[in-house]
Amino acid sequence: MKKNLFFLFLALVVASFAAKAPTHHSLRAEAMGNAHVALVDDKEAIYFNYAGLSQINRLGNFEKRPEQGYYPRNFLGDMRLNLGGAGPFETYFSTYSVAKDLQKIYKNARNYANDNGLSQSNVLLDTLAAHPELVHKLNNYDHKYLTMKIKMDAEMAFHGFGGAIWVDGNVAPYLDGGLILPFLAIDTFYVDGVAQAGVSYGFTNNLSVGLGVKMAKRQKVEMITVDVLNYDALQDTLEDRYHDVTDNIFDFKSVSAGIDLGVLYQLTREFRVGASLRDVYFKELAGDKITPNFTAGFNYSPRFFNKNTGYARKFNIACDYADAFSSERNYKVFSHLNMGLEVEQNLLAWPGYNNEIRALALRLSGGFKGGYPSAGFAIEALRFITVEFATWAEELGYYTGQDEERIYMGQLSIGF
């Protein structure tokens, strides 16, 4: 009876939610395919599985957890400020010169039509018919996305507790050839702001659970369209939409509260499993009903490759079945599968302090997120400043595997 009630409740939850929750982009996780629910050995536990907070100052601590003493130790936890951004820079450069040529064509057609009392549309059609190479240029603009992202985070995590305040912004303009005139459009511009905190409790050295709460606010504006001949109005249009967002940013009635749950179990000294149910919001977020995110996975950390010495080394292999409730874009089973690996190596050691104070460390990562490859690296100096880079892909098509959007994001972090 209890099982039936549980599955009925689960079905009602899934059926009553529809949209995607605010998403924090962890570059460490994204670089290894976003497979992180069972890894969570640092501040990333705040975003993927609060139960992982129990690992801070336990892994690598021979006194507190001797079975995992070989693992590099994170004694201090994490207190960091992050600033990151992403954009399709290669697309910008390839688009700019062609856009200038097309702008000249449309201006000349408009002037010719006005001077001779002709229809501008007819002049354009005649020009395209006489110059087929221009049609090829127009085809290059068929739904050409120029997605840009920005993120800002303030994070704090230590054994048993963690919290963060973060902002994720996204604007996805695209160029479209149109029937006659190319135009610039923005489907949706949004900014998500989230404050969250949580705790973990270890029932044993092997089993821990986590619970977190969050407050989220989403501001968005709907589609904007500006054609090539009216490009001068773009600045005014964007300013109007900007004011639409900022005028309501302090309307706290639109803030939504939610909870996150997590569990982590160390099966052996090298292998652990984890699961989390995140983003269970109690009301709509900017008019969107949010789909909870259920993710389960494992992490394998072979003792042979890990070292808890001055020249510490960390090696992880992880796999997740992510966002199991989502059916967006006709997701197939393998589209929920994330997997990856990472290796982190101290390059300059601080004698006598093992991994607690590291002068210079390098992390390399790779994997697959939803079938698309991912990769990244990070360089950390004196535990204080970290430069990270990651690339991954998200689906733009109507089904997984149809249309890849490649994202390149960099991030600068300061703190301890």
C-alpha cells in the first residue's frame, strides 16, 4: 500500500511539472560530461548532491576515514567567488563579414526601389534571381544561433554544510534568412537568480544523506525580432526589454521555494553510488512549472592512481543517468546518460602539507553529455586563484542528436 502511494505521488509530481529549472554550470562537472552525482567531493555537492558535503575533510583524512586515506585531502573546504561567460566566438567572426555584404545589398535594393518608384520586394527578388550566389549566403543564416551565457557565483562549503548564491543568464539570438528579408530574433532572454543552502549527515562512514533548500527567481522576456533594414531600432528594443526585466527584479512575490534531497553510499574504498532529487519547487517560476531532476550514478576512484602526498593526484571515473523525469525534445534513454573522467595533479608541492596547500595544480577532464563529447581543464595557483575552461553541447533540435549547440565557457575563481 505504501509503495502504491509513493508511486502515485511521484506520478503526480512529474505530471504537474513541465519546464526546466535554473541550471548552475559547474565547469568541473561539465568538462567530464556532467557526471557528478556520486563524485561530489567538494563544493559541487551544493549543486548535485548535498550528501557529498560529508566527504569534505573525510576523504584523505587517515584519522577520520582510514579506508579513504589514500585520496587527496580537501581540509579547508571551499570559499569561492566565480565569474564565467560563454559565447560562439567562431560564429561571430564568420558571420560579421557576410552580414556587412548582405546589408549593402538590401540597402542598395531599397534605394533603387525608392528612386524608381518600384516595389522593394520585387527588386530584391529580381536581384536574388539574377545572382544565385546570394541565395547561398542567405541559407547560411537559416536559424543560426549565437547563444551567450554568463554566470556569477558566491560559494561556501565545509564538512556537513554548504551554501551558494548564484546567477545564470542566457540570451539566444539567431539569424534567419526569411522569405525576403533576413532578420535577427531572440526567442527568450532570461536571468535566473538562486540562493541555496543545505546540510549532510553521515549515519556511518559509508552512508550519508543530504537536504537542501533554495529560493529562485526567474526574469525573462519573450521573442524580439528586428530585420536587416530596421537594425537601428535594435538598441531601443533591447533597452525596452531590459527595463521590462529590471523593473520587476525586486518583486519577491515571484520568488519560488524548493528543496533538494540526496544520498551517497560508499560500497568499497574505491567505488561509491549516489542519487539526488533536485529542484522540487512548490510553485511556478516566472509562469513555468518546473520538472524535478532525479539523477543516479556511480563514481570509481582507483587507489592505484590516487596519491595523498605533496604531489597529490586525483583520478575519477563517473557515470550518471541524469534528469530521468525529463522528456524534453523526445529524449531517448542514452540521451540521459552522462559519463566522464578527470585527473588532477599537483605540479608544484608545498613540502610537508600534502594536498592541503598546493602551489600549482592542473586538472584535465573529458567525457560525454547526452551523447555529445565534452572536455576541459583547470589551473589553480596557491589554492587562491583558478582559471577554468570547459566545452560541452546542448540539443537545439526537436529530438536528441538532431542539432548540436557547442558551448565554450571560461571561468575565473578566487578564494580558498
